Amino acid sequence: MKKMKQMVSLAMVSAMAAGMIGCGSSGDTVSNGASGSSDDTVTITVGGWPSGDDAFKAAEEGFHELYPNIEIEYVFTDTTSHHQNLQTSLAAGSGAPDVAMVEGAYVAQYRNSAALADLNQFGASDYASDFVSFKWDQCISDDGSAMRLIPWDVGPATAFYRTDVFEEAGLPTDPEEVEELMSTWDGVLQAAEAVGAIDDNHWFMADGSYLYQLLFQNRDYYDEDLNLQLERDGDLDCLNTIIKMREEGLDMQVDMWSTEAYAAYADGSIAYVPNGCWFGGFLKTDIDPNGAGHWAVCNLPANIGAKNWGGSFLVIPEQSQNKEAAWKFVSYMLATAQGQNDMFEAVDYFPAYTPAYEDALYDEGDDYFGGEQTKKLWAEIATELEPVYTTQMDTTAEGQIFTSVNQGLQEGMTVEEIRSLLADNIEAATAEIKQQQIQTLKDAGVWDGE
């Protein structure tokens, strides 16, 4: 009952694209002109959420050097409103921008949407080897025939920790030594206990359940037959660690995105925050702008491997009357090193376009993180990410982890009981969405299940 996976049809996609309109090839070459051979000025609208607009504006100068006849009008609002407006416009067949940002949670929904232009008509498949495969693979329709999104950024996940608190707790502060100490779940508990021993106002993490979420951070909840797969290496050891942390009062028991958690990151009450690389930008600009020198970055605990946290995409709605100009914007911003790195330096969106990593800035040390080569570390993780099967249920499944694990902790459940509770909660929460996913696969002609 194995269905056709997106990757299977890359060869077919490339062959189909070869006979269509080419607008570039692997690397930084993008064809010139605003709209075909016309010298007329074309205005395109670009929609999204902050701080995507700041990123685009930071790369505008380079874009206009190549395309002086393309003007850009930005239509930006909050993330939720943007996606609601986009969905409404796509359904109505009018009102959508020429280019739109799409958050990673929506990729499984939009990659099969006929309301979005197939980017292969512009030669998008030529760039396949230039993007992080984990992200690229998500953009291809389930039948392998179309590509309706293109990746902007990737979120290599690392651990951010307070070196001053670790030092006070008698723990190592060097990233390699911290990784060695925390290379097992026993080592994670050891570090947590040391931080908790400082006094009653120090906690290792905001909430221990986020350690368990890390195991699923690539959103690989389902196999290709849509069977939920929660069992994986080290999952019960991880849950045992979380149970002991909660019993010993080592996590603050607040959501990591709460006001309480943000204040605790800034004053050192919480010492350890696993997150996507973009969290570094949050620290610098919003959470702890005076924190230079007492934060460091290292790989995730317990050797759980490369994980992704977040990321966004760009699409061109089929209703756009300026598709060629829109593609020039998209391909410059996302498929050139200059475009990607100008945006990265402005807003900390880590490029999914791997040739960008060849720039010297990826070897630079980051003063905020004690001179660490954080960009180099994140680039290494990004290239290690392997494609997974993504579905429309993934975000809902992810949302059940925090509540299910905390319910299990409050009720004194065993690790097996917590995992079973999570499975039941996910199945209940995703029942309706799963039927929508099955219908999508049936419409694509790749579902032969029950």
C-alpha cells in the first residue's frame, strides 16, 4: 500500500520542466528583464508577515540592479491574518498577492493546490540540488508532477544555554564539553540537577516536555500509509528523564513562549533552551538584548541528531497576472546567495539555499555567543537533515505533545502510559484532518489504502 513519494518523481519533474519556460539554472544565474522583453514597469504585490518585509527590503537593492523595471508593493500583517486572507483569496480566485509567504505548517496543504502556480514552468526544478533536501522535498506535489512552493529558510535546531549559570552550577561551559556531558539522557538529568541545586529560583528548562518534542521536531509523525509512528530510539529514556525532572522540580512548568519564560531566560532563572537557530535573533533583539557573552550554543542533547524547527516558503498564486515578474522576485530572493544572505543578515532567517553557505560570513564568530561560529554549526546541521514524509496532520499532532506529556506527569503515569495517551490524543485531534489528507491523496491518484 505504498504511495508515490514526492522524491520518486524528481526525474519526471525535471523532464517536464525542460520543455517549459526556463528562468535560471543551478547557482546564482537569474535571467534579466522585468516581464519578458517588455521595458514597461511592472508592479508586483508581496504578502506575508513581519519580519519578512524587513528581509525583502534588505535585499531590494541587489534585486533592482537586475530588475529595475519591477516595482514591489508589500502587503504585510500578522501571521494568522495573512494565512486566513491568503486562503480566502485563493478560494475566491482573486485578491491574492503576486507572491506570498507560507509558514511551514501549511506546506502539506498547499503543495497539491491548483490555486498556486506550478513553479516548474519557470525552471524551478533546475535548483533542486541547491536547496536543503529536507525542505525541497516538502514542496513537490504528492503525485510528483508539480512544485507549488519553494523553500525560503530552514531552522536547524540547537540548544541555547546560559554559560554564567552553568559555571555557577559547576558545569562545563565550552560547547563541546557541554555536548559530551549531555550526550545521554542521564547526562541531561545530571546537568538539570546541578542547575536546580543553585537555589529555588533556578530551573533547567521552562518545561521538560519540550525535550520529548525534540524527538519529533522534524514532524515525521506518520509513515506513507498514514500510520502514526511514535516509537523511536530513546523515547522512553527521554520520558523517564522528564518524569525525574518534574519530580525534582527542575523545570519551571511554564510554556517556553510565555512571558514568564522570557523573563526567566533574560535573568538567568532558566538556563537551557533547545530551539531553532532563529531563536538567537529573538534573544538579541527582544528577550535578552544585553545578554552578549553569557549565552552559548551547542548541539541538541542525547545525540538525537539533526532536527529542524520552523521555516517558511514562497508561492505564486495562479491568479497572479504578473507571474514572470513574480518568479524573478522569488528566484532572486531565494535562489541567489546575495539575496538570501542579505535577508539572513537582516532578520536571521537561515537560508535553505545551500550555496549561500559559501560566503565568508558563515565562518565569522558571533560576539553575542562568545565568538562561536554559530552560522557554520547551523549550516552543518541543515545539510544533515534528511527528507521525511509530511502530512496535513503534523502541526496538530505536534500541538498534543505539551498537553499530553504534562497530563501524564500530573497523573503520575508511566512512560508507556504517557506515550499511549499521546497516541490517543493525536488520533482524536487529527481524525477529521486525516480524512482531508486521504481525500487529497485520492485526488492526486496516489492513495490505495482503505
